[in-house]
Amino acid sequence: MDIIEVIRKRRSVRSYADKPVERDKIERLLEAARLAPSASNRQEWRFVVVTEPQRRAALAKAACRQQFVAQAPVVIAACAETDGHVMRCGQQSYPIDVAIAIDHLTLQAVAEGLGTCWIGAFHEDQAKEILGIPAEIRVVELLTVGYAAGPPSPLSRLPLDSIVRWETW
């Protein structure tokens, strides 16, 4: 599959089929994340893969009671083991680097026939407790993974001329 085709097919999936995701597919998703670039090659990302139904249900509660989190056969907690490195531009590196890794993972998921959804609405302290994550580790995002229950809805995006400036603003 051509990369632009993968990008065009990626959607946020919030309804999953009752079908487990094969371990080899999960490992390919994680390998795609592992290969992502990071600031100063720090590779601060860490991932907790959750397939156990009761733990997914607990994460759904921690994710503001979004029940599709429990429905997804896999939930990945995308974390950062960070020293708080700030890039020269003034941004902390770990949220950006973890986001890049997640994006690699979500695109690989499309190539594997899987759907994903980024979850930013969650209580980090609760997720840490459920997953036994140490206090110094940040949980940046949760990500649901599975086979979509139905076809995705159409994608709505602004046209290029609305978002791009050439040379100056």
C-alpha cells in the first residue's frame, strides 16, 4: 500500500469488532513506533500493551468513561521515560516524540487492516495506578487498537490553501 493511501485511510475508530488482534500484528505496530525519530535520538517512548478485559474496562473508566476503550481488544498506553529535556525551540521533547511514535504506529495499523483512536481524555493518575506505572513515567496518550466494526466515516479536512503559507505568514 502506498504511504499516501495509508494516510488517507487512517481514521479514528470508536467501534470495534469482537475479534482479537494477532500478537504478530501488535508487534509490527510497536516496531513501527520504535523506528520513529526523536529529539537527539532520546527514544523516550515506552508502551504498555493491554489486552486483558478487566484492565481495559478500568482504563475506560479512567478515560472519562469512554466505553469504546473497553470494547477495543487492545489498548496501548503511550508513555515517556523522560528527564524533561527541552529542545532549543523551547518545547519539551517527550510529548512530540511520543506523538511521532504513535503516528508511526497508527499508520502501520492501517497497513495491517486495523483501526486506532488516540485518547487524550483520561486521568493520568488513574491510568498509572491501573497499569502499575511508576510516578516518574508520564502517560502521554492512550491508544485503542482493533478491527473496526464497520466502515469509517468520511474524512473532513481543510483544503491546502487554508492551512499553508509560502515564505511568510
